Amino acid sequence: MVEPKIRDFFIGRIWTRNHTPFSQEKIEKYIEHQFFNIKPGISFFRKGFLQRQIYRCNRCHNTNQHEIVHYNCARCEKVCVYCRHCINMGRVTSCTDLLTWNGPSSHYPLSHKLVWEGKYTEAQHEAAQQLQESIKTGRHHLIFAVCGAGKTEILFPAVEFALNQGKRVCIATPRTDVVLELYPRFQKVFPKTNLHALYGSVPVQQGFPQLVITTTHQLYRFENAFDVVIVDEADAFPYTYDRTLQKAVVKAKKEDAPITLVTATPSPQILSRVKREKWGVSFIPRRYHGYPLPVPRYESLWSYDKKIQKGDIPTKLEEWTKARLTNKEPFLIFFPTIRLMHMATSLFQQLDKRIVSVHAEDEERKEKVLKLRKEEVPGLLTTTILERGITIKNIQVAVVGAESKIFTSSALIQISGRVGRNSQFPTGDIVFFHHGITAEMDEARNEIIRLNREGFGEGFK
């Protein structure tokens, strides 16, 4: 007799034999009764005229030989190889067994109901219909819509359609913060759907999830699992630069399953692929509330790093922050490095002791963003980790060191897109504090102006 919790956990997953959330004794019994297929963690094949031996990780499909490492294995007492690329999810070696489910499938309920009382703009409605049609016909699709266009809402009808067709849906994103933003929104509008959020150290969730919202890294642990895959923020680091993450999306979906990419800043590579492979495309150059995108302004902030290192907040930056505190406007201040941000934190806390900083490795990052949303803190100092996936009403935004290489035009567009997203507060301030204007800054600003002209006509200034 198959236990539902074991069946529901393993369907569509690829998992190491010795590190499951169930007792080893149970797993071995299921293996004995052939409820699992077993494959080695690392396999190899021959390539080229010289028949060179190439190792491949069967979990993340990494074939970069610089990331496949030989070592003396204590478990098998031989020289093994392991994959360094996905080691954050536990070591996979040539003597590791990977399990995939070979037992009965789970029951897919067909009573999913979208509970959403919002109204679409004409452009949103058209995009939602186009996406649903692409999913119906199995065609890949791109949703190219400006920050604040209501991209998440556009997904709702297509997701409902797919679920009620008995399909399993995955919404993946490169950033944990986006998962944390999307999960409660989909929970609210799909109250009858078993929905799981997967990221980092999230605990095991119960039941079979027909809808999964996950970071792209977690897709290393899936194989042939999903009938529909939607990649939100498809241009975000590290997804666009990491081939194994892109492979993970393909590995996690079923063979004929369509992929949808959702972004406000599609890369040239994405646009080229969409054109070459004749994807469906939805383009929305205007925000749902009908107001234009806030256009960033430039403010010079010479030698800002030296002033912060000496224990002073540069005057313009201090005045900007004091104005936000006086007006009781929540704010985000982006810094180019964690080091500079940490040095600045104590200085800003002299203005208001509640101001805190947050970065990718911060264990309290979720709680700090929630406090900003609940107005328990006046503002956050942050790295580019919050450039997307966060919506705070009436937020004001400053970028310190906008000339730094970390602030690409795409990142600056996304950062600017945090401002003016709420219909009650459709405008706001976005300022690039800089030590010299860069081409990336100008490219970001010009693209925002171009999109506003697309949405409002050539007369827009």
C-alpha cells in the first residue's frame, strides 16, 4: 500500500536516496517493491574524435568539467567525482543514487476556482487571452510588460484554465523574494488549490501540489514534472547567465509542455529566441492604473564612498532621506556593495534607529521586508536583491552609486519600477545618485521614456 504523503512528495521529483524527508527503512522498502527508478548521481559519456570522457550531473545536468571534482570518498572508499554546481542542495557524487517515482500517480482535482474581483485593462485582457491560447495550443509565449503593468494578474486565467484541464503548473523565478511576493497572492485567488512555495530552507509542505511557485534553483530537484512552466522575471540574475538553470526549466517540464517567459526587461537573447522560434508575444507598454512610468532623475554625489567610510552621509543623500522621514514615505536605498551598505547602516540609524539593511544572505530578510510593508520600519537599505519582486505602496527609491557596474540598465529599470505601482500612489521619486553618468544609466532612462511614448504617444515628455 502506497502512503499518499510519500507518493505526493516524490511525483515529478528527483531526489538523493539517502537524504529524503522519510525514514531510510521506508525508502528501501519502496525501492524493493520497484516504486522508484534509480540512476547514478554522476554519469559519463564519450565525446569527440578522441572520445574524451565527459562527466554529467544527473540532478542539475551540469557538464562543466571544471565543476566536476574528483575526491577520496569516505562512503564507497574509492575516488569519486561530485558536482560542485548544485552542492548547495547536498552533495551528488558518482556513488550517489538518485530516485525518481515509478509508482501510481496522484489524483488531480478539477475544482479549481479563481477568486479575484479585480478588473483588467484592455491590454491586460488581451494579453491574458493570448497567453491562455498559447497554453491551450502548446506554444511557448513571452509576456513583455512594463513594471507595474499587472503581469501577475495576467497569469490568473491561464493558470486556472490549465489546472482545470488536469495540468500541473509551475511558476518559477530566479529570486526568493519574488516567490515570497507571489505565493500569498496566488494562495488568495486560488483558495481551493493545493499550492506549494519552494525556496532555500523552506520546510516540507503537505499534499500533492498541482501549482508550485519556486525558485529556479529548486527545479534541479524536478524532472518531467510539469505540464506548464512559467518563468517570472526571466531576465533576472542568475537565470540569464546560468545555462544549468535554463536546462533545469527544460528538465522539469514534460516533453511537449509550453514555457512562458514573463519580464519587463527582456534580454536580446530572449527576444532573438522568441523571434526565431515564433513564440506567442504579448506586449504591454503601460501600467494598469494608466499613469506613466516614473522617470529617474540624476543627482551627482561625488566621492560618496569616501564620505561614508569617514562616517558621514553625503549631504544630498541625507536631505533626501530626511524628506522621506518627514513626509512619512517608505523608502528603499540601493547600494552597490554589501560592505558599503553595512558601513552606512549605523549612520542612517542616527537619523532613525528603525532603519535597517537587508541583503541576499540575511536570515531576517523576509521579516524585514514584511516590516516595511506593515510600516513598522520607515525604510530599508538594500543591495540589488530587492530590485524586483517587491511592491510597497507609496515607496520612494534612491540608488547610491548608480554608475557602479552592478547597476546594469536592466537592473536600473527594475529598480525604477518599484516606484508608483499603487493606484493610490501612482507617482513617486526615483533618483540615481552617481559619481559620473554612465551609458547604462542613460540606457535605462531612455528605455523608460521610450516605453512611456509607446504607451502614451510621441507627445510624452
